[in-house]
Amino acid sequence: MSHVASKPLSEAFIVDGVRTPIGSFGGSLSEVRPDDMAALVIQRLLERHPTVDRTRITDVIFGCANQAGEDNRDVARMAALLAGLPISVPGETVNRLCASGMSAVANAVRAVKLGDGDVYIAGGVESMTRAPYVMSKSGKAFARDVQLFDTSLGWRFVNPRIEAQYGIDSMGETAENVSDQFTVSRADQDQFACATQGRAAAARAKGRFASEITPVDVPGDKRGETRRFDRDEFIRPDTTLEKLAKLKPAFRPGGSVTAGNSSGINDGAVALLLASEQGVKEFTFTPLARVVTTAVVGVEPRTMGMGPVPATRMALAQAGLSLDQIAVIELNEAFAAQSLACLRELGLRDDDPRVNPNGGAIALGHPLGMSGARLILTAARELEATGGQYALATMCVGVGQGMATIIERV
């Protein structure tokens, strides 16, 4: 029997990251293809690190939840080629719905720790505006049971067995389920949404996102002119409790979940540069953070919004940490209802100052494949800005999952 010497596990570091501004549905990024968005953030990220030998990039791993339109055929590989990386650099696209970007980062971290390579690019992309309609193709000739779906969000081509066993509640209906089960009032949801809008508007006004965002030149008028898009456009700084209270329930008659206390349907892309200890030394990187651990769990699909609770508990146990030791908590705000229910189940106050200090997805938006990696980047930058030690990024995932990542400032 032959024996192969095993290498000691390496730490995995977040070196840097850039993202596009987040666009509204049909907004400033509506004319930009998702593969071009992903290529842009890769390109801009590497421009900040010109000493990196491009041939030493082991893999480009991107999350994308749709993959039914221009983001098909492995958008990570397409983006790598469009960004001008050597053809020897491969690309992998991963899909864990809302947590696709976080899964992409986790895959790169795992590869670094196993010694597969020293430099990786990981991130995520989603154009929910440009998500296509898809039509079914029957297995029979002259079939009349053709189905058509808008792929921007939600179920399509449902397996009847899944529907019978677990239901096919829309994302908004799952938030209503959580609101009912955990007794989260409409007033509390609106208060949470108003507060996150205020924090996001304040953060944008003071330039908090400048270190994250890279501008995008988007098509302008018919003369071929372009305009520069350089700030998140989904934020509504004029939000008030009075305005939120006037909105009608969006998903269930008599319900409490509205467009104002839910995340948006958005467009955007983000790319992170990750490296091993050897990569940090070789390319003289100054890392932002060390990735401590990642955890992923399954929960009931009808209450998918509760996924962050067991995921956070698992990640903390793996890291040997308690919530008291976490300085920054980036909780993806799919809905105010599930955000509040998760905070309360974790024993945190509704207004814990560590949670989304610069606003969350209700204000910033939620481009599905981008969001998980964006949370990690935002958390790393917040640790850098405040001097905190540990940060937690966590999110719920459609069809009943939760994911959490803990990082440490270095």
C-alpha cells in the first residue's frame, strides 16, 4: 500500500472584493448582461492587484440562481473569458438559490484549505431583470400541456410529489407563514424596514460603500453614449412608517408582508479575491479577513426564512464562539418577518446595533446569486472600518435551507 504525505490545512483569507452598485428591477443595470456584469467585477478586482500572475488563479467560482438565460452555460467560465483571464483558468457556477454567492465563497475556501490552490476568485451574479420566460417541452407529439414561467423568481416546472409533500409556497407566502408561526406583527415589520432604509441611506450618504462599489458604464441613448452608474439605486431614503403603513399586503389577503417590508428583485455582481497562506506571502497581499467556518442546514420549505437560526448555531459551534463575541452580523433581509423571527429565536434584540449597521436587503436589494458573497464582503469591510474581530454573515434560502459564514479580521 502506497502512502501519500498529506499537506497541513491552510487558512483561507479574503484579500479584497468589489461589487457593482445594486440595480432596481428594470433599472440602471437592465441593459447589462449578467455575464458582462460578472466579467466587469473580476476585471476591476484584478486591476487592483496587478502583481498577481493570472495563470496562478486556480479557479473562478460564481453563484447564480437562474442560469436560464444569458447566464447559462456556466456563467463563471464565460465571465472569466470575457474578463481576459488566460484560457487555462477554469470556471464553475454553483446554485444554492439565495445563498449561491455564499456557497461559491465556501467552495473556494474549502479548496484553499485542502491545498488545491493558492489564489481563487469567488462571487456571484444575478440579473433578475433580464431573467427570461421559459416554456416547457413535452415528451409527446402535438401536446397541449405547454407551460410558461417567468424565471425572475420562484418555482417552475414543479414536481407534483414535491407539491404534495412540502407545498410550493411562494417566497412571500413563506414570510407570511413565519409571521403567523412566530407572531411577528405588521407594525414591527414596518419598523424594521424603516430602520434598515434609514441606515442604508445614511451609509450611502457618508460614502460607506465606496470601498465596495466599482462603477458600471451602462448604455445610454441611441447615439451610443454611456452613463456611469456608481451608487445603489434601490435605497428609498424618504421611507417613513406612515408610507409603509399605507401599503397593501402583497402575498396574502389580510396578511402583513408588503413590498415595503420585503427585499427587492434586483441586479448586481460581486467578486472576491481569496488566497492561501502561501498565496498571501507570495503576492504580498494584505488580507481583510480569515474565513473561520461555514455551515449550511435544511429547514421546512414553508418556513424557509428561519434557516439562519440553525445555520448560525452550527457555525458558532464549529468556530467555538458565542454570539456575544460577534461584532458584526450581516443578516440577509429577505423579509422583515423572517429577519425579526430569526433575531428573536437567536436571543437578539430587534434593534441590535450589530445587525446590518449599514442597512440590509430590504433597502439595498437582493440579487439572488450575488447576495451571499456581498454579505461577506460587506461584513469584512465593516470589521475593517470598526476594528471588530469576528463577523457573521447568514441568510435564508428558498426550498428550505439556511447558511452562515463566520470571518475574523486580520
